[in-house]
Amino acid sequence: MGMSAEKSISTRPRVGEWPELEKAEKLARGAALKWASGVFYQPDKLDSLPQYQIREMQRNRFIESRIKSTAQSYLEGMNTGLEELHSALTDVQHVQEELATVQKDLTSCIESFRSLQELRELDMKHGQLEAMVQMLPQLFSVPQLISEGFHLLQSQNLLKAHLGLMDLESFRDSILSQLHNRSLVSPSNRTSVESYFGGLLELNDALAQHLWCTVARATKVVLEDPSLLVSAVRIIEREENIDAIVALRSQPHGFLPPGRPKHWRRKFFRVVQDTVVASYFQTEPNKTQGQGLSSHLASLQSSILAELGIVKDWLVQCCPPHYNILTAFATMFHQGLTNHLHHILTWKLDKQEIFALLHWSIHVYPSSEMMAHPDLLPEVDISTLGPLLSADTIGSLEESYLRKVQASIAEWMQKALEMEFEEWLCGKEPESDYQGFFQSNLPIIAMKMLDENIRVVSLISGTFQQKVLEMALGELEAFLGSLYEKLVEFSKAHQQEPMASKYYTVRLLSTVNNCLALSSSISALCANGLSPEEPARMLPFLHTALEKTQKKACQLFLEEILADLKPLFAQLPSHQWLLDDCQLTNNICEVIDKHAEGFSRTHKPISMYLLSEAEHLVTNQYVKSLLQQRMTCRTAEERSKMSARMLQDTSQLKELFCALGLEEDKLSLQVIADLQQIISVKDPSMLGLEVLGFMSKYPDISEDHISMFFYLRGDISKEICNQVLGIMAQNPQVLPEDYDSVFSSILVPAPELPFCLGKSKCA
């Protein structure tokens, strides 16, 4: 143990020599101590200490042997590498010596090489002269060959002419290539050669001219002489191959023959495109505007479809497959049409022209009637071409069309309204339908205009149709506002000259029927053009305007009834009224019956509404007349007669209105019969109970109304009046929600001022 310890101490590195090793050793010792303290922390574990010691000694010996083996193999590799480096150094020194010998020999031969330069130049000149001598027969034949080429072109023998052209170009290019390869291409040399072959360029241009004339008339030539077009295409493909070969050969030395590359295939498609544009899309504005635009678009449809049919049936067979000639033609027509339509959009278009453009570009062009025609499928795929007009352009056109249609509708409706107003003042009775109802052509004219415009735009899109429908309903709302104003103007004209508007009330009833007709037409219009959720959003405003106009016409009609009734009700109440044996009531019934003839010539429910309003009007005027302080009953006999007269009038008026179609339980005339009970009460002390019962039926009656009825009786003292009014004040009434007011619209006259002898006395 002592020897091994000394050995380990001697082999251990000195302190500070390998700090990493020292640190690693400390960490290892710490880890070992931690492990040992964890294993042998109990006394009974110490018995296994020898076994752990033996196992760790074996492990150390194994690790030391591996370290020695690794160090030994590393040292052997170092020796081998040093030996190979020494051998390589020896070889490099030998090669360096040999290169020095070669350099010395080459230096001594430089002068000999210089003497050979003159021989090299002579050899080059000899080769050039030999080549030139061999080319002389061909050079002399160049003018003749060019002349023969022109003769072949004149006889439409394009293939032979092109063969001669290719031979001459190959000969010329060979000469220029040799000059270029031998560094003899100076501007003067190249100009001389090109000048000599100048006729070749003219022949090339003449051939190209024949080709492009043939290509420009391809769809006609293919029907007349397909071989001519096939020859042209073969020549174009030859030139494309030559272009490819020349481009490949020019890469090493950079020589490119004059006129190359020709790009005749590209020129082929450019000529076709120019021909398409010139043939179909060079129309002047004055030839296409108005009805001519629709004819122009229809002509384009038939001619383009016919042209594409020729391309598919004939031209495809004359062109290589990689030309995709049908797709190319379809693309050219598509682009040409796009540019042509955008050019047309720069003109000042009316609404018919805008519609023609929209319908044709959106529906006709991509349909089976044109680009999706069965004869063109599947080669022509319209989905790859895209739309003729962009979404923004279509939106702009739709807005322009909408504005023009709106202006047209507004103008048309205004004219129709002016004509209607002139008919109102012409002194003629309006027309009647087969049922005898008054009517005019105004609803038909207005709705026909709207319906036609809405149905027309349905050919474009449902979304656009809804936009037009919304605009049309807005214009109809404005039209109803104008109709309302015309009714007011008509009323003023009637007041100024009643005789000039003889059929004033009849025209009002005709307007009411027209409003009903418009209401029905609007519902049908919306059902055809709007989605289910749209009416809920749009129609309330329209129906409000319609109802306002309709009620205005009814109001004016009722005002006419009131004007006829006022002179009669001015006689009520009076002593004459009590004695005339129903004559006044008969006159009132005659007025109502006369106007009821007009009610019968209006559609339900307006006829019943007018009849009901007339009945309310009679009730209102009757009660209002009783409150005008025109008379006071002096005796109980007069009160009895007034009560009887009121009952008789009520019965007679009820009989009239029931005969005209109103239900008795819905008549407001019952208030007159109820009022007579207040008049007929003999004991004034019982008026409080009677008034309370009356208030329960008519809660809108006021203290002023009761005071006026007491005045009418003529026997009510101030004390009883105040007592009854106090009872009314103590028992206020609440109006039910469904209560039809009677007294709220009847204003009580202002009380008269007390009698004065002079102003100074009343001051």
C-alpha cells in the first residue's frame, strides 16, 4: 500500500500544472465521499466494506488498462504520420528539380517557336483562299437563286421559295461565321458580305409578307386552300428550329447571323391578334349607339362564334398541337372584347345601352349561346378566361343604370301626375271599371313603368333587381307625396271655383280607389322582386305615404259632406226644428244618401270607412249644434218635445245608416239618444245620477259639455249645476284603450261676457 501510494503521488501532476485535472479530482473525491456516506451511514452496512473495496480496485485496474491501450495506439499513429510526411517532402523536392530542368529547356527553344509564326499566318491565308475558291461557283449563283426565289413566291410556291432562302442564308451565315472564327470580321468585311447578299433580305421580307397575308386570312384561306396555310405554318416552324439552332451555336463564340432570331411563331400570333382586333373591334361610336349597340353585340356574338367554329373544325388540323390555336383564338377574342367594351364605356351611353352591355357581358357571352357553346367544348374553357368586365366596372355600370332609370321613372311619373291633374280640372266624370268603381289610368301607368324596369333587370341579377326595386319603391313614395300635394292644390282650386271642378268629390273617390289599386300592385311587385325579409324593412314607409294620401282624399271628401251639412245643422236646435215635423232630419238624410252613392263606387274597406266617418260626422255635428247656445227650453213641454225630437232623429238616422250597411251596435248616434235622457229628466235633483251614468258610457265628456246641456234645458239653477259638476269632479273617468271618443273633438263655445252699459263701467 505504501508503494502504491508513493507511485500515485509521483505520477500526480504538480499543483498548478493542470488546474482542470485538479478540479476534476476534487469533484470526484466529493462525489465518492457523498456516495460512501449514503451507503455506509448504518453500522450493519460496514460488513460489506471489503466487498466494495475489492470491486472498486478491479474497476480501477480495468480503467488503467484501457487508458494505457489508448495512449499506445495514439503514439503508434503519430509515428506512422511522421514517416509519411518525410516521404512526401522527398517527392516534392524531386518534382521541383524536374520542373526547373523543363523550364530551362523551354527557355532555350523560344526563338525556334517564333520562327514558326510566319508559317502559321501563311497557312491561314492559304486555307482562306482555298475556301474562297471552293465558294466561288456558289457566290456567282447567288443573284440567280434570289431571282428564282421571287418567281416561286409569285407562283405561291412558298415551301420551295423558303428552301432556297434557307440555303442562301446558310451559305451567307457560313461565310460570316468563318470570318468571325478567324477574327477577320471587321465592319468593312461584314458590310461587303451583307451588301452582296442584300437581295436575300428582300427575298426574306417578301416571303414574310406572303406569310402574314396568308395568316391574316387564315380562317378564309383554310376554307379555300388549306395547303397554303399548312405551308405557311411549316415555314414558320422551320424558322423557329433555325432560331433555336443558331442561338445554341452562338453561345461559345457569340456570332449571331443578321436577322436572327426571327421569332416568326410569335409574329404569327401577333398578326392573328391584330387581324382579330381590326376585323371585329374597330367600330365607330355612331354605328353602335342606341339600338345599334344591341345589334352590334348580337353581330359580334354570331361572327365570333362562327369564327371559333372554323378554327376548331379546320384551322386546328393545319397547326401543330402545341399552338393550342383554338385556345389562342378564344383568348384573343376575349381580350379584344374586353378592350372593345371598355372603349365603348368611354362613350355617353343611355340606360338601354348600359343594360345591353351588362346583359350581354354577364349572361350572353359566357352562356351556351356563345363561349360555352357545345361545339367549342371542352377545348374552350370560359372559366380560365375570366369575366369580360371586372366587378368594379359592373358595379359602376349598375349604379349609372340605376341613376338613369331613376331619373326616367321620376320624369315619367311626374308627367303622368300632371296629366291626371289636368283631367281633374277638365270637368269630366272619371272612368269606371266593370264593377262601376271610379278609377283612372294613373295606377296602371305608374306600376307598369316600375314593373317593366324591375322585370328587365331581373335578366342581369337578382341582387341588382332588388336594388332597382328599392329605388322604384322610393320613387313611388315620392310620387305619393306629390299626389298628396296635388290633392291639396285640387282642393284650393275647388274652393276658388267650385263650378270649374264639377266632379270634385267623384275625383276624390277615384283617387281613393287608385290608392287601393296601388297598394295591391305594390304587394304583387314586392312578392315578385324582394326576398322575404325585405318588405318588413321597406314597405312601412311606403304604406305610410300611401295611407297619408288616401286619408287626405277621404278627409277632403268628408269636408264636402260637412260643407253640405253645415247649413242644415245651423238650424238646430231651434223652435222651428221642434215644429217642422222631421223636415230638417229628412234634409240631412238626403245629403247623406246623395253622398252615399259615391261610397258605393269605392272599394271596400274604404266605402265602409267613409260611411262610418260620415256617421261620426253627423253625430259630431248634431251634438256640437246642441252645444252652440242657440236656444233654451222655456217650459217642460219644450223639453219634452226636444227629447222626443232627438229620439226621432236618432231613430231616423240609425235607420238610414243601417240601410246603407253599418251595424247598429257600432253606430255613434246612440249618444244623441243618451243625451235626450239628460234633457228629459223631470226632477233636476236626479241629474247627478243621470250624469254619472252618462259619464260611465262616455268618459270623455267634460264639465263644460254638461254645463252647456244644462243651459239647453233652461231650468237648472246654479246651485244644482255646481252640485252636479262637483259630483263629476269627485268621480274622474279613465278612458279605455279601445274607446272611440265622442266629446273630445267637440269644442265648447267660450262663455259670453257679462252685459255692460259702457266701457267705463266695466273697466
